[in-house]
Amino acid sequence: MRIHSDFTGGNICVKQINNDTVYLENQLRDTTEDWFYWAFCVEGAGNKQLTFHFQPNRLGYFGPAVSYDLKNWHWLDKVNDDCFTYTFSADESKVYFAHSMLYHPDRFYDFAKEHSICITELCKSKKGRSVPCVKLGNGDKSIILTARHHACESTGSYVLEGVLSELLKSELMTDYTVFCVPFVDFDGVIDGDQGKSRRPYDHNRDYNPEMASIYPETAAIREYADENGCVFGFDFHSPWHRGRENDTVFIVQNCFEKLDSLNRFGETLENSITDDSLKYEHKNDYPFGTGWNKGGNQFAAYMTKKPENDVAFTLETAYFGSENNKVNEQRLLSLGKCFANALKEYIS
């Protein structure tokens, strides 16, 4: 039997194995605060029943996300505080477990190929990888879409895919150009990093207009926005692990000056939600100036301050949701489609 993290997005440390009980810890690496992301693979455990123990606050409401191919995910739906038990069938030679439903970069490449979207290189990452980006439409107004400023926040990737799939069919593309960076912290996504609160600061704190960016990806996004403008800018995230607002979908309202626009978009999005979508309610939006939402050097703040900008914000989408609003791949994709339709309605 082998328990490992040797795959895209893998993150685990096996501390001890006692008979059929495995003690695990996730790796924070250069994250400066306690964070919760993990993902591992078990091979050669056919016919075994194993119990996996974690530190506190590592498991969601529905247990781990489970996959056999890193493409299709489902919840185990069994959890006992900080551990879960899994019974491997005889033919389960390889099973992946993760904190949440991962979004593999290959999925985005397959999506782009299916829709004849040309992927180009944004830049080289710090580790020399080619960071993907795409452009849609040929209008003179710019929409910038981003995800994975924090590497582990995979629900945002599903929502972004849904947004793009709907915009491809929209007449907006005659007036707008969509510039999309699906994996801003590309190295972190590949390596399985937390990505949040990196030392000295993470990708979504790298938009200080008074300083040059320290990450190639954010420098390239800023350069594009400075040269081409940003009428709309949307950044797709996942929030904290779970509890309170983190179990919902919400817009992070990022300034008082554009509160009317932020409220109007929120109301439009709520009215656009369909039955097959993860639910969004405008009342759950996080007000500017409260709690942790005090502003800073984030992507949305940088784009909001551009003179041509109508509205820019972060959309936070829960990792798990709740029993009556449960996260799965299809609901996340449908949420993205609803978001694109809300944008069309907002513009019209």
C-alpha cells in the first residue's frame, strides 16, 4: 500500500500508520497561518478498511471529496470529527481524497479544446512554467476574469468555467474582450500549495499601485489592465474552510463609492440564479469596512480604482455549502452560467 501526494495538487505528510489507522498532516509550506488544504492518493489498498486522522479543522461537513481519476468528484458523506473511514473495494487500485473538489488544470485545457479557445502564455512563473491565459471576443471594452490567486481555492475555477461557457454564446463578445487568467498562482496549483498568506504576501496582496509586483503573473495582469483598461473585473475565490458566511456564496463589496453598483449587481445575480445552481442571496454579501473586509492591495481593489472601471469584486464560493445547498461540480458550473447572465443583464 502506498499513500502519497505525487500528483498535480497533492499535499500530505504521513506521520504514522498503526495497523489500519493512518495519521496525516497537511503541509503549510510557506503559508504563514494555519490553513486547511490537503490532497492525497492511496494505491494498493484493495479490500482494506482504513481510518484517516487529521489535525482539527481539516475536514468539511460531508467528509473528503473522492475521485478515481482527478476529474470526477463526489463527497464521501461520512465524517467523524477529525477523521474518516473508507472501505476500499477489491478493484479500487487508486483512490484520491481531498479537502474539496479539485479542479485540475487539464480540465481547463480540455474545456478550451472543446470550445476551440486558444490558450496563450501569460508569462513564465517563478519556477519557469508557462502560465496559461485566454482572450475571447474582439470588442474595445475589457473584462478581466481571474481565479486561483490562492492556489487551493478550487470552487472558483468551476465557477469561472461556467462563466466562460456562457459568455462564449453571448453577443457581449462583439463589444467586449474577455481577458482570463484561470490559474494566477500557477506554481501553487501544480505543487499543491495552500497559496493563502504566503510569505511575504500572497498573489492577491500583490497589487499595490505604489510598488512593483513580486510575482510574474500579477505583474502581467497589471500590465494588461494598465494598457487595455478594465471596465469589469471579477476574481473567483473560495472563502475560509467553513462556518458562517463561508458556507454561502457572496460578493466581497470593496468600496463605499461603488456601493450602488455592487448592490445592483448582487440583486441582478440573485434574480438570475436557476434551480440547478448553487444558491446565491444578495443579503449574504460581505459589506465593506466590516470584519476582515477593510480593503488592501487585492486584484479587485486595483481594478476598482481604474477610471474606466464600472465594477470589480471578488466572488467567494463555499467549499462545501450546506445540507440544503450542497456544493457539487454541476451546481458550481451552473452558478458560473448564472453569473454570466447576470453580467449581461447588468450591462443591458
